[in-house]
Amino acid sequence: MCRVPLAATADDVKVELAKILHKAPFPLDPVLNFEVNLFKKYDSRGKIGILTLPNETAGRIFLRAYGDSGVPVKGPRVMFSLSNKPLNEEKVAILNSRPWRDPRRLEREKEQRIQEGRPYPLESYAFGRFLADGSFSSEFIAEGSADIACDLERRVVRFTLRKEGQRSNWNDDPSILMVHLTLQPTTPNTIVSYPPKAIDAIVESGAAEALTIFIRANTFPLFATESPSPVPDRTDSSRLQGLIPDVAMPPGCFSLACTFADEGDKEAFTYAARTRFHLRWDSRQAAIRVRDNSSTHHETILDLDFLEDLPFELAFEVEKAVINWTLSLGNVRSLRNELDNLCDTHGDAAAPIFRRFISLLEDEGENRHPRHRRRRRRNRAAPTTLEGRLRHATELYLEEQQRPRGRLAPALPSPAVSYSYHMILTPTRHILEGPVADQSNSVLRRFGHNECFLRVSFQDENGSKLRRDLETSITDLLWKRYRPVLLDGCTVAGRRYQMLGYSMSGLKEHSLWFVTPFRDDQGELLNAQAIRERLVSAVSCLERLLPL
């Protein structure tokens, strides 16, 4: 099928074909069921697609009658020819087992469902991420029944997890039931909200009769609990760190796999997501393999205890690679000996070499896209093992350093600018950035050791300041997520950082400075308390010297 008008959809083609295939000489009781699929590629003459009929006889009759003349769709004629692809027997069997459903009627039913705004129950779900080979890694689930809906009022894709409360044995004594209902609080629901900007695409597997879709996101959604309020017709909502209270989500598990209980629910949800939120639709030709890795979700960055033995600059890059999921925890453990050798051989250059290594891995992931095939062929001689790629990155870095500097090479940084390390703390994760050029301050200039100072910013998932809204409270989130960091500090790259202080300009941006203990040039151990005492002492001396 070719020369399909660019403005035409698959439903437009089905409506016009139904006028032909649902009258003689084709069967009338029941009428033929058929399927139209339009491909993403197109040329100057229009789109290309495929028409699947339930039997060979109907296909030959249709080609004899309309193969040369075509069928008009929105003006131009769509031309048909016999496909050179192998027959999809599974799809043909599905067409023969199902009755014809008018696409216009289906659209009206979907519109009605959208207006009703009801959620669609799910058979199963899983939070995870897409791997480089196109498969989906299922890594986090929780007990309970779940449903999903396009919330048009709040403009979010809303996933709801309902946890069933524990049941007591009240068969022998009915009075236990009344006590249970009186004392047992209502189990709150967990609400997961995906704003449209956080969703890259709705991905559909190419497997025939699959009821699973994947919401591919670029950041974590918003997690909250929702329970009935003592005030009638109201609910109490509070932000959470993850799907389960006080349990962190695995790194990179932004996406959600949803298996619907009914095909009509799946079609209605995807129709609402595409027409109301204008989300991109990604229909895969092949089935998406789902890998069950939910048993490894309890692993954290803290399991990499050897990071504290590495130089801070290199340990920081390693942890950043794990957080961004360029490397897994298992990958980093397998590279432990290589990292030690890198430090012993190249010293201060170990961190920039590792950054070069990570950039190569990220480029390989991007080159899997068809648009980068030419670039992929150029790098096909690269090693396949992680150890070999790290050595390859070392060679490339050393070659680049030996090249002469060009006239337009960046100049050395100004003394007023220093390189600092940043951590962004969101409700669900922490993000590491650096080293980045930052405006120097008197504390850094006085004490040096910039790698021992960490700038921590408190932000929401979308990068904005964390604020409560009219519907959702952040009190529990502040108390359980951010308060322990302020009081007890945080661990980054195997080092324990304590809060040092803040400036007025930084406080407006919800940003503070943390420090890990270090020894100054005289060998004295300095921590947050010692630095504050020195600063207070310096201010007191300055006040005595200045005249009143």
C-alpha cells in the first residue's frame, strides 16, 4: 500500500476500504475483518503501509479489482500491490477470530470513555528502564491492585496503586469485625503522576495481541499518598520519596510497563494519551523483551564501599555514571582492578580519562539509533569488553593531550573562578554535577581543597524549587527525606559530608554548602565545626581592628 495522503490516518483508510470490502463479491455474513498499518517512512508521493486481509481469496479479488486503479482516500488514490514480506500467520489468525469493529464507532466510544474519566484496571505493572538492546528491565513493583488514567483536570498520566489492608479472622466472633473497622485506619493509595513533558513516548510492543504498553519517561514521576480526609468530599495528599514510603527507587527506573486487563481499555487509554496530551506513539515492529530484575532493586550506591579508596575526582565520576545508569553496580565492581591500575599509572589524569570512557559508552548507546548508522560503522573496531573500552578511552585521551593546542583553544580559567562539585537532591534521587566552573568565594579561597566542599541544592523533579501546592503537602517529605540530610549529612563518592553553611543568595535558591573532613597545609584536621569556628574567630578579630 503506497501513495497514502500525509493527512490520512489508518482509520481514514479503513473507513474507505470498508465501503468496498463489506459488499459483494466479498462475504457479508459476517463481513470481513481487516487491518491497516501505516509505516513511519514516507516519500514525496505519500505514506507507505500494509493491508492485512483474513484470507488469500479476498486478497486476490481485491488486487484484481483495485490493484491498478487504487482507492481514493482524502482525494488521492491509494495504490495496492502484493507484499514481498512473509505472511504473518498469527495476525491472520487473530483477524479470523475477531469480528469487524467500525473505527468511527470505536472513536466515539473512546471519546465517551475519556469524558467519563474513569481509570483503567491493570493486570500487572512494573517500573524499570529500557536497555541498550531495546529490551525493558523490570526492576520495581509493589503489592496491590493498580489502575491508570489520563487525568484531564490535572493534565497528568495518573497511576494509582491500592494496597489491601491486612484481614483479621472475624468468622468466629463478629464483634472483632467492628473493632477492626474502628481501629484499622484506611490504607492510603499511592498516586504516581507523569506530567506530559516527562514522557518521551508511549511504546507498543510488536507482539500480536499484546496488552502491554510502555510509558518511556525521561525523569522520575511525582509520588504521593492519598487518603480520605475527615472533611467530607476531600482527600489528604502528601508527597513521597518513591512508590513505597521511605524506600528509594532504583537509579534510572523512570519508565512504566502497563499490562491492561482488556484490549478496549488499552486502546481507550492510548487514544486519550495521543489526542489529549499529544504524546508521541512508538510502535515497535518486533516484540519487546521484558527482563525481570526486580530482585536487585535493593542495591544502592553504598554497596560500592571501595569508592572511598579512590581519589575523590575519580570516585565522583564513577558514582555519577551509576546514577545516570551508564554503568550498573555490577559493571563498576568488575572494573575495580582496572580503576586501581588507572590511578597508579596516570594519577590526576584518571578522572578525565574515565569521563572520556563514559562519553564513549554514551555515544555507543546513541549510535544504536538508525540515524547514526554511518557513525556506528566508523567505530565498529572498538573493543567489546568494558575493560577493553576503558583502555581504548585511555589511548584516545593521551593522544588528544599530545596534540598541539589550537589558536582557538579555551583559555585558562580566571583566578576568580573555581571548579566545584554539585549535588541536586530531589524527592526520588540525587544528581551529581561537576566539576563545573563556579564563582569562587572567600571560604574556598581561604581553605582550598575544593574537592572537599560540596554544593547541595534541593529541587523538585523538574528542576524547580520544591513547593507545596493547594492539594498536596510536602511536610512528610521534608521531614523524612531532607531533614536527615541537613542533620546527619550525606555520602558522596564514599565520603561523608556534613552541612557547613549557606549564603543569603544561595538560600534563595535552596542551596547550601557541605564539607567532608580534610587536613590543611599545617596538618590540622578540619571539619564543618572547625571551619565555622575559624570563620567566627576571623570575624571577631576583624571587628576589633575596625574603628567604631
